[in-house]
Amino acid sequence: MSERRRNFRHMAMTKVRVNLGAVVRAVRADRKTVVILEKDGLPVAALLDIDELEDLLDLHDPQLRAQIRQSMRDHRAGRSRPIDEVLAELEAEAR
């Protein structure tokens, strides 16, 4: 998941309930938008784009985190190739 600034919008649960369709469309249209649902002025839940949720869950996967750390070490050690080279190789194999 790339670093993005999130747009947090706080909304009362009653307002969200009445406008749920519009709120969901707004979240889908702008993946950076996170709607914080409040009950009696206190945050109780959040509504965010499903792709953003999947990205957040991936960040908590220990195996994926280990792979990312290893990839970063490999890159720093010069054990990486330009993406154009890799894509060209994959395209040649697909033919």
C-alpha cells in the first residue's frame, strides 16, 4: 500500500443510516476517504474502500512483511533488476 493522505470525515450514525448509499459511493469514488461513524459523538466504526481494507490487512500479514523486508535488503544489496527488463523477459516467455 502506498503512503497516502487519508481524508477522514466524521459522521453521526443516524446521518450515515439515512444517506448510506451516498456515503458508500463517496468512499468508492475517493479511496482516500475514510468515514468515521460516531454514536453520541464517540467514534465506533469506520467505513473505507474494500481495496484499502485489503491493503491494511496485508500489512498485518507476517509472511508478507518478511517478504517485503527481504526484498528491501535485496534491493539495497544490488540484487534487483529494472522493471522494464523483467517485463520484457516475461513477455518473451509468454510468446
